[in-house]
Amino acid sequence: MSAHTLTCAVDVGSTTCKYVLCDNLGVRVTQAYERHYTRQAEKVLEFLRVLEHDFNLTPGRDALLMTGSGAGSIAPLLKSRVIQEVVAVAAAVEAMHPDVRFVSEIGGEDMKTLFLTRTGSARSRQVYMQNACSGGTGTFIEKIAAKLKLSAEALSRMRYLGLPLHRISSKCGIFAEADANTLLKTGVPIDEIIASLFEAVVLQNLSTLTRGKTPMPSVLLLGGPNQFFQGLREAWLHHLRTMWKERGVSLDGEAKDLIRIPEEALYYAAMGCIQTVSEGDGRAPVYRGTTELARWIAEGRELRKREQGGTALWRTAEELASFEHRYTRTAPAPAAPRAGCSHAALVIGCDFGSTTAKAVCMSPDGELLDSVYALSHGNPIEDARALFATIRERTGAAPVRALGLTGYGKNLLDSVIGADLAIVETVAHATAGLHFFPDTDCICDVGGTDVKIMLLRNGAVYDFRLNSQCSSGNGAFLQGVAERFGIALDDIAARAFAARSMPRLAMGCGVFLQSDIVNQQRKGWSVDEILAALCAVLPRNVWLYAGGINNFAQVGRKYVLQGGTHRNLAVVKAQVDFIRSKVPEAEIVVHPYCGEAGAIGAALAAKRSVGAGAKSRFRGYRAMEALRFKSTTSADTQCRWCENQCQRTFVDVRVPGGPGRPRSKVPLQPGWDRIIVNNSCPKGLIEDPKEVKQVNEDIECGNGAYPDVGKLAHELAFRRQAARR
Amino acid sequence: MPKALSLWSTHRFWLGLLLELGVKPRNIVLSSDTSEAQFRKYAKGRVAVETCYPAKCLSGHVGQLLLGQRRPLDLILCPMVYSLPSFIAGRVQDTLSCSRDMGAVESMKSSFLDEGGSGNGRLLTPLVSLGEPAIAERQLAESLAEPFGVRRRDVVRAVRAGYRELREFDSEMRDRSMEILSCCARQGSPCIGVLGRPYHMDPGIGHRIVDTLQRQGYPLLWNQYFPKDEALLRWLFAPDLKAGFVSDPLDISDVWPASFSSNTNEIVWGAKFAARCPWISCVVRLSSYECGMDQPTHTPVQRMVEASGTLFFKFGDLDATKPSGSIAIRTETVLHYLAERSESILSQKRARLPPQCPLTQIQAEVG
């Protein structure tokens, strides 16, 4: 029995607020839940006023308890006590469902499991929680559903049982999105993709949050996603049933009856607070009224926001001026190219990236004459044709002395364009970096969609970090946020520098960063302040999160920043401050040609590779214009040589003397040549089974000619007979 | 037996022991190589240790043996290996295995047994100090005699057979490495030295990263099986011996005083060897995600290798996913520098050593 006439418990979650009001016997008087649209304090105030007015909640007499992820900042204003939400949920479950041994609660941005054991009168609770990554949470599901343009309504009705499943990464929402995209492109129906997603969520929960324990019946599923998505519940049923069978768990009834989704699950945390108190001495903090909360909402919040935030990207005007003086782009603009320009020959370098294609024209002396930039249309041949048409027009079809390629499209285009050299991106960037800054230790390239960090020693790239699957830290993310605020890319820096203070954004998962931004905005931070915060968090995401670099002393002291994102001075400022905080003596320079470094490296390397007097293999501008191709991605182009079943694309190009492939599943006439892309191993370049035999023989032959002792040990070490018997 | 962790360096010991105990070859079942599918299907939440992927995978291997067999197995032998046999034992402080190695067995066991699960009675997890044969004999005699229905002295005999088998295998692999090096020496061609832990030979842990390098015509030597031919080592370490930095070529006390961990010691020695061996123009370092044992070795190993002018490339933080895109770019990078620099690296490193090379001498004698 409670010592108070009424006891109220408020649960402040990441998307909704809930309350429960009980009398002194623990009987529920009323309850409600509403979305707070990130205005948590306002919603709590509104709730309390309703409770005072309609249900006679009385300051000084009754009690107030709080729980939930948002309770921490509000409870002190109400002089209330916070009960950890998992503890609260466990108390409610134990009181209401004494037979439950396992609870899974999937929230918007977290997931928890709870193991309840009972030995005689002793009870124990073991809680596991994950809230650092979106993998396996409600956001994870909703993000992909949004991508597939599914309404919440439709999603809630999607099924799991009986549908074919596909592989979807359960580790990260962004990886999963890429998987879902691929499945969609290959024609997998949406219901199968969603079923696979439910599978991924359950597997993620089971594999990270059970830590070797078996979830024993009865099982309770809590949280929005478990409650609302039928398919998710089916996936749980399937996996738990299989697991119980495999592990010989004896069931007291049908498996489906042992997995329950209580209707009032939403209120369990709030009810658990009251339960926890009543299990103790029945005393809870006395409700002191809403005055202080109301005052804080009106005035104090603004003050606290400033206190909690950090200084902006700069401290003093002098500091900013000196930074701008040092880092404002000083690169000489490329000489304006003229039609029929006097340069007898061009050295051309092209960088075919995943989102853009770039080319630079240099003089044989290494002077940058012109650069051409085009958004990628997804097919490197088309991109190449466009680039060369522009170069031809701008240079008056100047003769080409050497041509180098880099970027993911380089292998495909190598023979089609007639390049003198195709080099890997790392080497191209290193060549360009070392050309301008010979003592470089580290090149940090932050592009639109990927982050590359190249660590150099003795003039060679010894380690390389690439993060192209996680949006955290890349330029597109920054640009995307700016666009939503209606700010042009070129204006981001000025706006970010205008901020005098800024909120602290959380490093890490891009999915959560997005929601954090919305939160900060609701807290009253301005667009400029948020942009400053985003620039400030970028280096942490680039180096620590995406790059996984912790030991900066090992990296070295000279850093080159390049990639289009470093055209933004606010980002450069944040980078400089961050790197200096790790390596105080660091020298940090911005590449004079930020976005073109890859293409410049390719050009420089190509120039070196074509000896004096030798002729370039470039097919010529006319041949480029006449280039005809078609590409096919279908079930017929899928690789069948191993279980990976890579979805290849056949790019067929018309070239004089092309051999054609008349017997292919996608037949090709003579006069055409086929380039196979998106394969992940040499076998993927093959269509004819006879060729596979040849490749296998070649691999075997290689094992003999260039042995790998590790592979040999692997083959011989597990023989089931003694060696010399 | 689960093909996991220490089994990747002690395989022949255990197989030799089982065969000597009279287990028929067809009755010895090994789990398959590590794979994501194996982990997904059989580990299902029976996660042993959180961050160390190779340790985590043990649950998948044991799960496969417990649940994935047509006929249930009589015994699953999953030893907790305390120390390891090592070719540099005696010159180092100790040859301990990683503590996670033992911890993984213990926590895997509890996850399969705690809840009256299917592993009861069949899972045998003896603690064994393989680095000290006399102790190992006693430990295994105690733990294996009864389950195998043999006398203790039969187990002791089998343990000795196991050690013999392992020694023979290791020396066979070293011979192969020696042949490869001799061939490189004759042809003046480069090869690659791989520095990693034994389980990086498992395609599911090492992700076959070095395969592409081999396909492009570079032989690969792994530090566990670097040759220890006396004449070769005396030649490679001649300057160090002369300067008194080390007392013998297998000594690592000059660079690694805290030499307790067996695999770490061997990696460090491997780095010294690779830095000196002229034909190893490039070192590839493999390391799994957040490996606490590897962590302190990264800088010294890299510095040693780089100081000699040898190319050094690191593939770190390996875990369950094979990042194909990033691996492809890195291997292409490695190949670029190998082609560009091997020749000059080889001649620079060769010039530092005494003129008379035992590898080419052997060839001259045979010829």
C-alpha cells in the first residue's frame, strides 16, 4: 500500500510520453500516451496540468515518479525520482506476468533483452541493452520501409512466414539499406525484402543481446515495432520455436501461445515505477507542482542550451582571421583553356568515381591547364564520352601525349578509351599528394559518398581506410542536411562561421545523427549553429568512426586534406582543430586542387609511364564520340560459379574486330566486345563452363608456381591420417 | 574437434594424438572452416566473447559439431590451451596462448551447457599446457583416459605421438618455405611475407586477402613457417650477431622484452626475419578487430619492417564481413608498389648482408 493518496508515473521516451496514475491501493485511475514530437518538457507539463485539473493530482500530497530516456533532464525540475526504464519494465513484468522468463523490447533507437530467472523465492534479472547503433531497432525498419515507399499501415500488415528470405545485413541500417536496394534492383518483391528485414532484426537481437543464454518460455515482446509489425512477431515465433526445438526446451503448450504481446505494454515502464516503489517502503518523492518546469520551459532552457553547448568553430575574431588567411584557397586557377591552345600535347588524367567523373588536362611540364567535371550517369562509358567531348571542345582537340585513368571505372574503360595507364585510386591520390607535398604522411580524402584515409610511409601507401557504406562523415550527408535547410553547398561555410555557439552532436551512426539534428533544432538551436555543429562533428566521424584511427602519433605529422568536402572552409577549420588536438605539431594543408587530386595523380603517373618519343594508346576523340555500347543486368547476367551469385552487369561495346559472344545467354554479335563488371573474383569474368575449367587450372597452376605456404598448411594440416605411417 | 583458435597451430598434435589413441580416421570429425553462414546457423546468440571475432566463432564451430551432424558425436574435444609449443621457446619469457583463447572455451561451454542443453556430457574441455610437454602429458592423461576408455600411459604415449606429428608437420612446412626462398634467391625474384596469427589461415577469419597477391605471381610465406635453417639465419642475422644485439638469430629480446605470448613472439620474430630477408620485398600484416594481443605490436612491427626498406601493408580490424571493395583497392595498391619497387628493395636489402649467401651456395653445390 502506498503512503500517498495518488501516485503518478511518467515515462518520457524517445518518441512518446506516457503516464499512469494509481490510487493508494495500486489501482489504476487513468493512463494515456501521446507523441511528443521532441517537445518532451512541454508534453510532460501538459500531462501534469491535465492530471491536476481532471484527476485531482495534488502537489504536496501525492507522489511523482519518472522513467524513460528523456526523464533525466526533466525529473530534477519536478523534484522527482528517475527509475531506470529497464528496471521499471522488469518490475512490471514480474508483477503482471510471473511466468515470463524472457523479454525483448525493441524501441525506436534502442533494443533491450531481459532474462528473468526464479530459483525458489530468489529472483534474478539480467539485462542487455544496445543503443549505439541503429542495427536491429525500429528506426532500422522504418528507414528501409521509407526507402521502399511503404506506409506504416502497409508495413504493419507485411508477413514473414512462408516467404523466401534474402540476405540483409543486420549490423547497420545503412548497410541494410544498400542490401535492400540491391535486392530491389534485382527484382525481389517488396514483401520478401521486408520479410528478410524482420529476419535480420530478430537475428540481430538474438545474436547480440542474448550472450549465450537461451530465451526460455514464456516470452514477452514489448515496444512499438514488436507491437505493430505482424511480420516481426512471426519472425520471433519462427526463431524461438526453432531454437526451443534444437535446444530441447520442453514446452508447456504451443510455442505460439508462449510468446505474448500484451496490449498495455506501452505502459509497463510507468507501471513498473509504481510497482518498484510499492515493493520497497511505499514512499515516493512528493509531487511539488509544475512551477519550476513551466519556468524552465519559458526561460531557463535557453540559458541551459547555451551552457551545454560548445563554443562555435572559432573563439576569437583574430583566430578566425588568421585561419582564413592561412587556408583560403590559394591554388592558382587553371589557365583558361582556349580553342586551339598553343599546347602541343596534353597529358590527361581521368577519375571515374561512383558519383562524379573528373578529368584534368595538364601540360607535359605538369602545369594544370583545365579541369572538367561531370556528374556520373552510372555508366562509366557514357561518362567518359561526355568528358572527352568537353575536352575536345575546350582544347580544340589538342593531341594527347599520355592518358591515365583511376577510379572504379578504370578497368572497364582501360581498353575502350585506349589508356596508357590505369592505376588504383590510392596510388593516384598518393602521387598527386606527394607531387605537391613531398613529405606527406597522411592523405584524408572526404568525397561526396566516401571517406578515404591513406597512410603513407617511404612514399608508399601502407594502410588505407575506405568507408563507402556508412554515410557518417561524408560530404553528401552535410550537403543533404544543408539542402533540407535550403542552404546552397557553397554557403555552408559562411553560415557555419556565423554561429557563436553550437550544440554538441553525437558522433557515429548517420541515422541517429539525423534524428539528433531534429532534436537540437527543436531545442531551439538555429540552422547556422546546427551547421557549425555538423562541421565540428565531421572530423570525429571521419577519423574515429569511419576511419577507425585512434593512434594519431603513428599516423605522422603532415596531413593533406582533399576531396570536394574540403572546399568547405568550416570543415577545414574543424579538421585542423581536431587533428591539432591529437597531434599538436601537425602540419595540415589543403590540396590546391581538392576535388581533382585523383585525376591529377593519374595524369602524372601516365606521363611517367609513356616514355619520351613513345605514342599514347588513346583511341582519339572521334573514336570516343563514335563509341556505342549497351549494358545488361538481368537474371541471365548473374554469376553462377559459386554460392555468392554476384549480380554482374554485361557492358557490350562496339569496337572494330570485336569477337562477339554468339553462344552467351545474352548473345553478342561479332564487331562487339563484352566487358563484365560487378564480379568479385576472376571466375566472374567467365560465361562459358569450359572457361571455368581453364581458370581453375590456372589457379591450380599458380599454386604450384607461386605457392602460398598458408594455403598449403590449410590443405594439409587437417588430414585425418598420420603423416609418416 | 572445432577448427578454431589454437587448433590452427596445434592441429597435427591433436590429430596425431587421436589416431594414436585408436580413433579411426573416419570417426574424427572436424568442423568446417569458419564462415558467416556457420556462425548464423549454429551460434545463434551463443556468443562467447564480444569483440574478438575468432573467439566468438568458436560457438559456431562447436554448434556445428553438436547440432549439425547426421549422427550425434560421442565426444567433442575442445581443449583450453594454456601455452603453446613454439620454435622460439627457451629464448623468450614464455609461450602462453591468448587468455581469450581459454576464456572463449569456458564461456562457450557455459552457453551450451547451462540450460540443460544438448552438449551435456559430450563436451570435453581439458586445460592443457602444450608449451610444456611433461605437464601436458599429465594434464591430458588425467582428462582423456576415462572418456576414451584407455589407460593413462596410453594417453601419455599418444601425447608424445602428437608432438612428433606436429614437429614433423611444422618442419615440412618450413622446408617448403625454404624451397620457395631458395627459388626466389636463384631467380632474384620477390615474395611476400605474411605476419598474422595462425587462425588467419582460416578463410573465414583471414578472408583469403592474400589470394589475389598470389594469383599475380607472388609466392607467400607465413611467419609461423618461416624457415629456421641454421646457415640461413646466421647469414641473415650476421650483422646483429656481430654487433652483439642478439645472442642467437631466434632471440627477440632486443625488440620485445615482454615476450610472454607465443603467437605475438612469433609475429615479432617474423617481422625481424622479413625485414632482413632480401627476397621478402613486402610484408602483409593481418590482424583481427580490436585484437588486444596485436595492439602493442603494430608500431614496433611496422617500424622494423619499414626501416629495412621493405614494403609494409596492414589489413587490420578483420571481422565477420569481408569488405570486398576495400580489399580490392588495397591489394591493387600492394601489387602496384610490389611491381614498382621490388627490384630495388631486393638489391638494397641484399647489399646489407655478407656476400656469401647460403641459399645460392646450396644451389651451386647441387648444380
